[in-house]
Amino acid sequence: AAHAAKSWAKTTAYNRAQVLYFIAENLSARHSEFAQRLQDLTGKPGGPEVDASIQRLFTYAAWADKYDGAAKSVPIRGIALAMNEPVGVIGALCPDERPLLGLVSVMAPAIAMGNTVVLVPGAAPLSATDFYQVLDTSDVPAGVVNIVTGPAPDLAKTLSGHMDIDAVWCFSSHPISALIEREAAGNLKRTWVNHGLARNWQGPEGEGRTFLSQASEIKTVWVPYGE
């Protein structure tokens, strides 16, 4: 399904930004429902996490058409254009500590850059399956976001060894980073793992250029010119 949606990478950054705005607006319309669901699942007030998730979607919607590359000087008479392009299909094991915000923080930068994703929710997967309803009403093409529920250690091996997955991210609390890197070595896919360490998803550590960089690869175009 993720490969069938590869045309997502060819859409304009403006269109991807609009889809992310739609997701944020539709999540906002169901704020109280998701806040209650998170409170039932975690025992903590869910409102602040829903607020942060909406804000994060708006943030990456704004980034979608602003992280496009750079011009580099080269030791010849010319210039090199470093263009940011999507990695492809990204498999991601989402964090346990913030079920909705963690999933949104992983998904949003990946699809903003034109990737498709296979997401494994954290400890409260019902928030992720509810979120699928938001995606379905937000003009997200089929196959761009795929959610697979199940134990992270079991799915990590499959994602890492799968030849149709181009990169694997791991923010799970399980100590499975070594497993992912070992399985990914056979097919040379990119990995970004946390070695089981927690991340502050509500602070600056949970968003930004690092995520955009991991969600893109650089292709260089050399442009020579005369005197």
C-alpha cells in the first residue's frame, strides 16, 4: 500500500502542506473526543497532548514548502544545488510515553517531505486507530499513512528486514535498536534509533530540522558555467 502511494512524492510541497493543515483542523474539531480517549488510556488529562499534536501538525504544514535544499560552492567554475528529496517508505516505531503526540511527531515530518509511512503505535494503540478516522476525512491519499498494531519487538524485525522499506525509525521504549541496525545491515536501509531512551515530545526535542533531515535525502546537481 505504501509503494502504491509513491505518487505522493511527486505532489507539490504546497499540496502536502494543505493536507497537513486539513489533518490539524479535523483533529481540532474532535478535540474533546481525543482528549477523553487519551485520559481513559493513560489516566492523565488528554487536552494538553491534543493541543500539542494540533500545533505540531501546523508546524510541519508550514515547513513542507520551506525545506527544499541549498546552493553550495564547489572547487570548479560552477555551483552545486543540494536538493532535498524524500527517502521513500519509512517504517517507524512510535513512542510509548505520548501515544498521540508521539505518532503525530513521527508521521508529520515524514509525509511533509513526500514520504509514505508504516507506523507502529506505542503503548496505547487505540488513539492511533481513532486517528485513522481523522486521516480519512483529511484528503490523505490511500497508502500514504499505514498503521500496523502489534508488539514493537515483533514488528521491528519485520520492518528492518523488509526489502520494500527504505528507512526505519525507532522511538520505542523497548531496547530493540541493536536488532533494527543488525537486520537493516543486510539491505543497507537507513536507520534512526534511540537505544530505548525517552524523548521530551512536548518540547523542542520533539520537532524540528532533525526530523526533516532524517525524512529526506540529498541529491546534488552540478551546474558548471563559463567566465
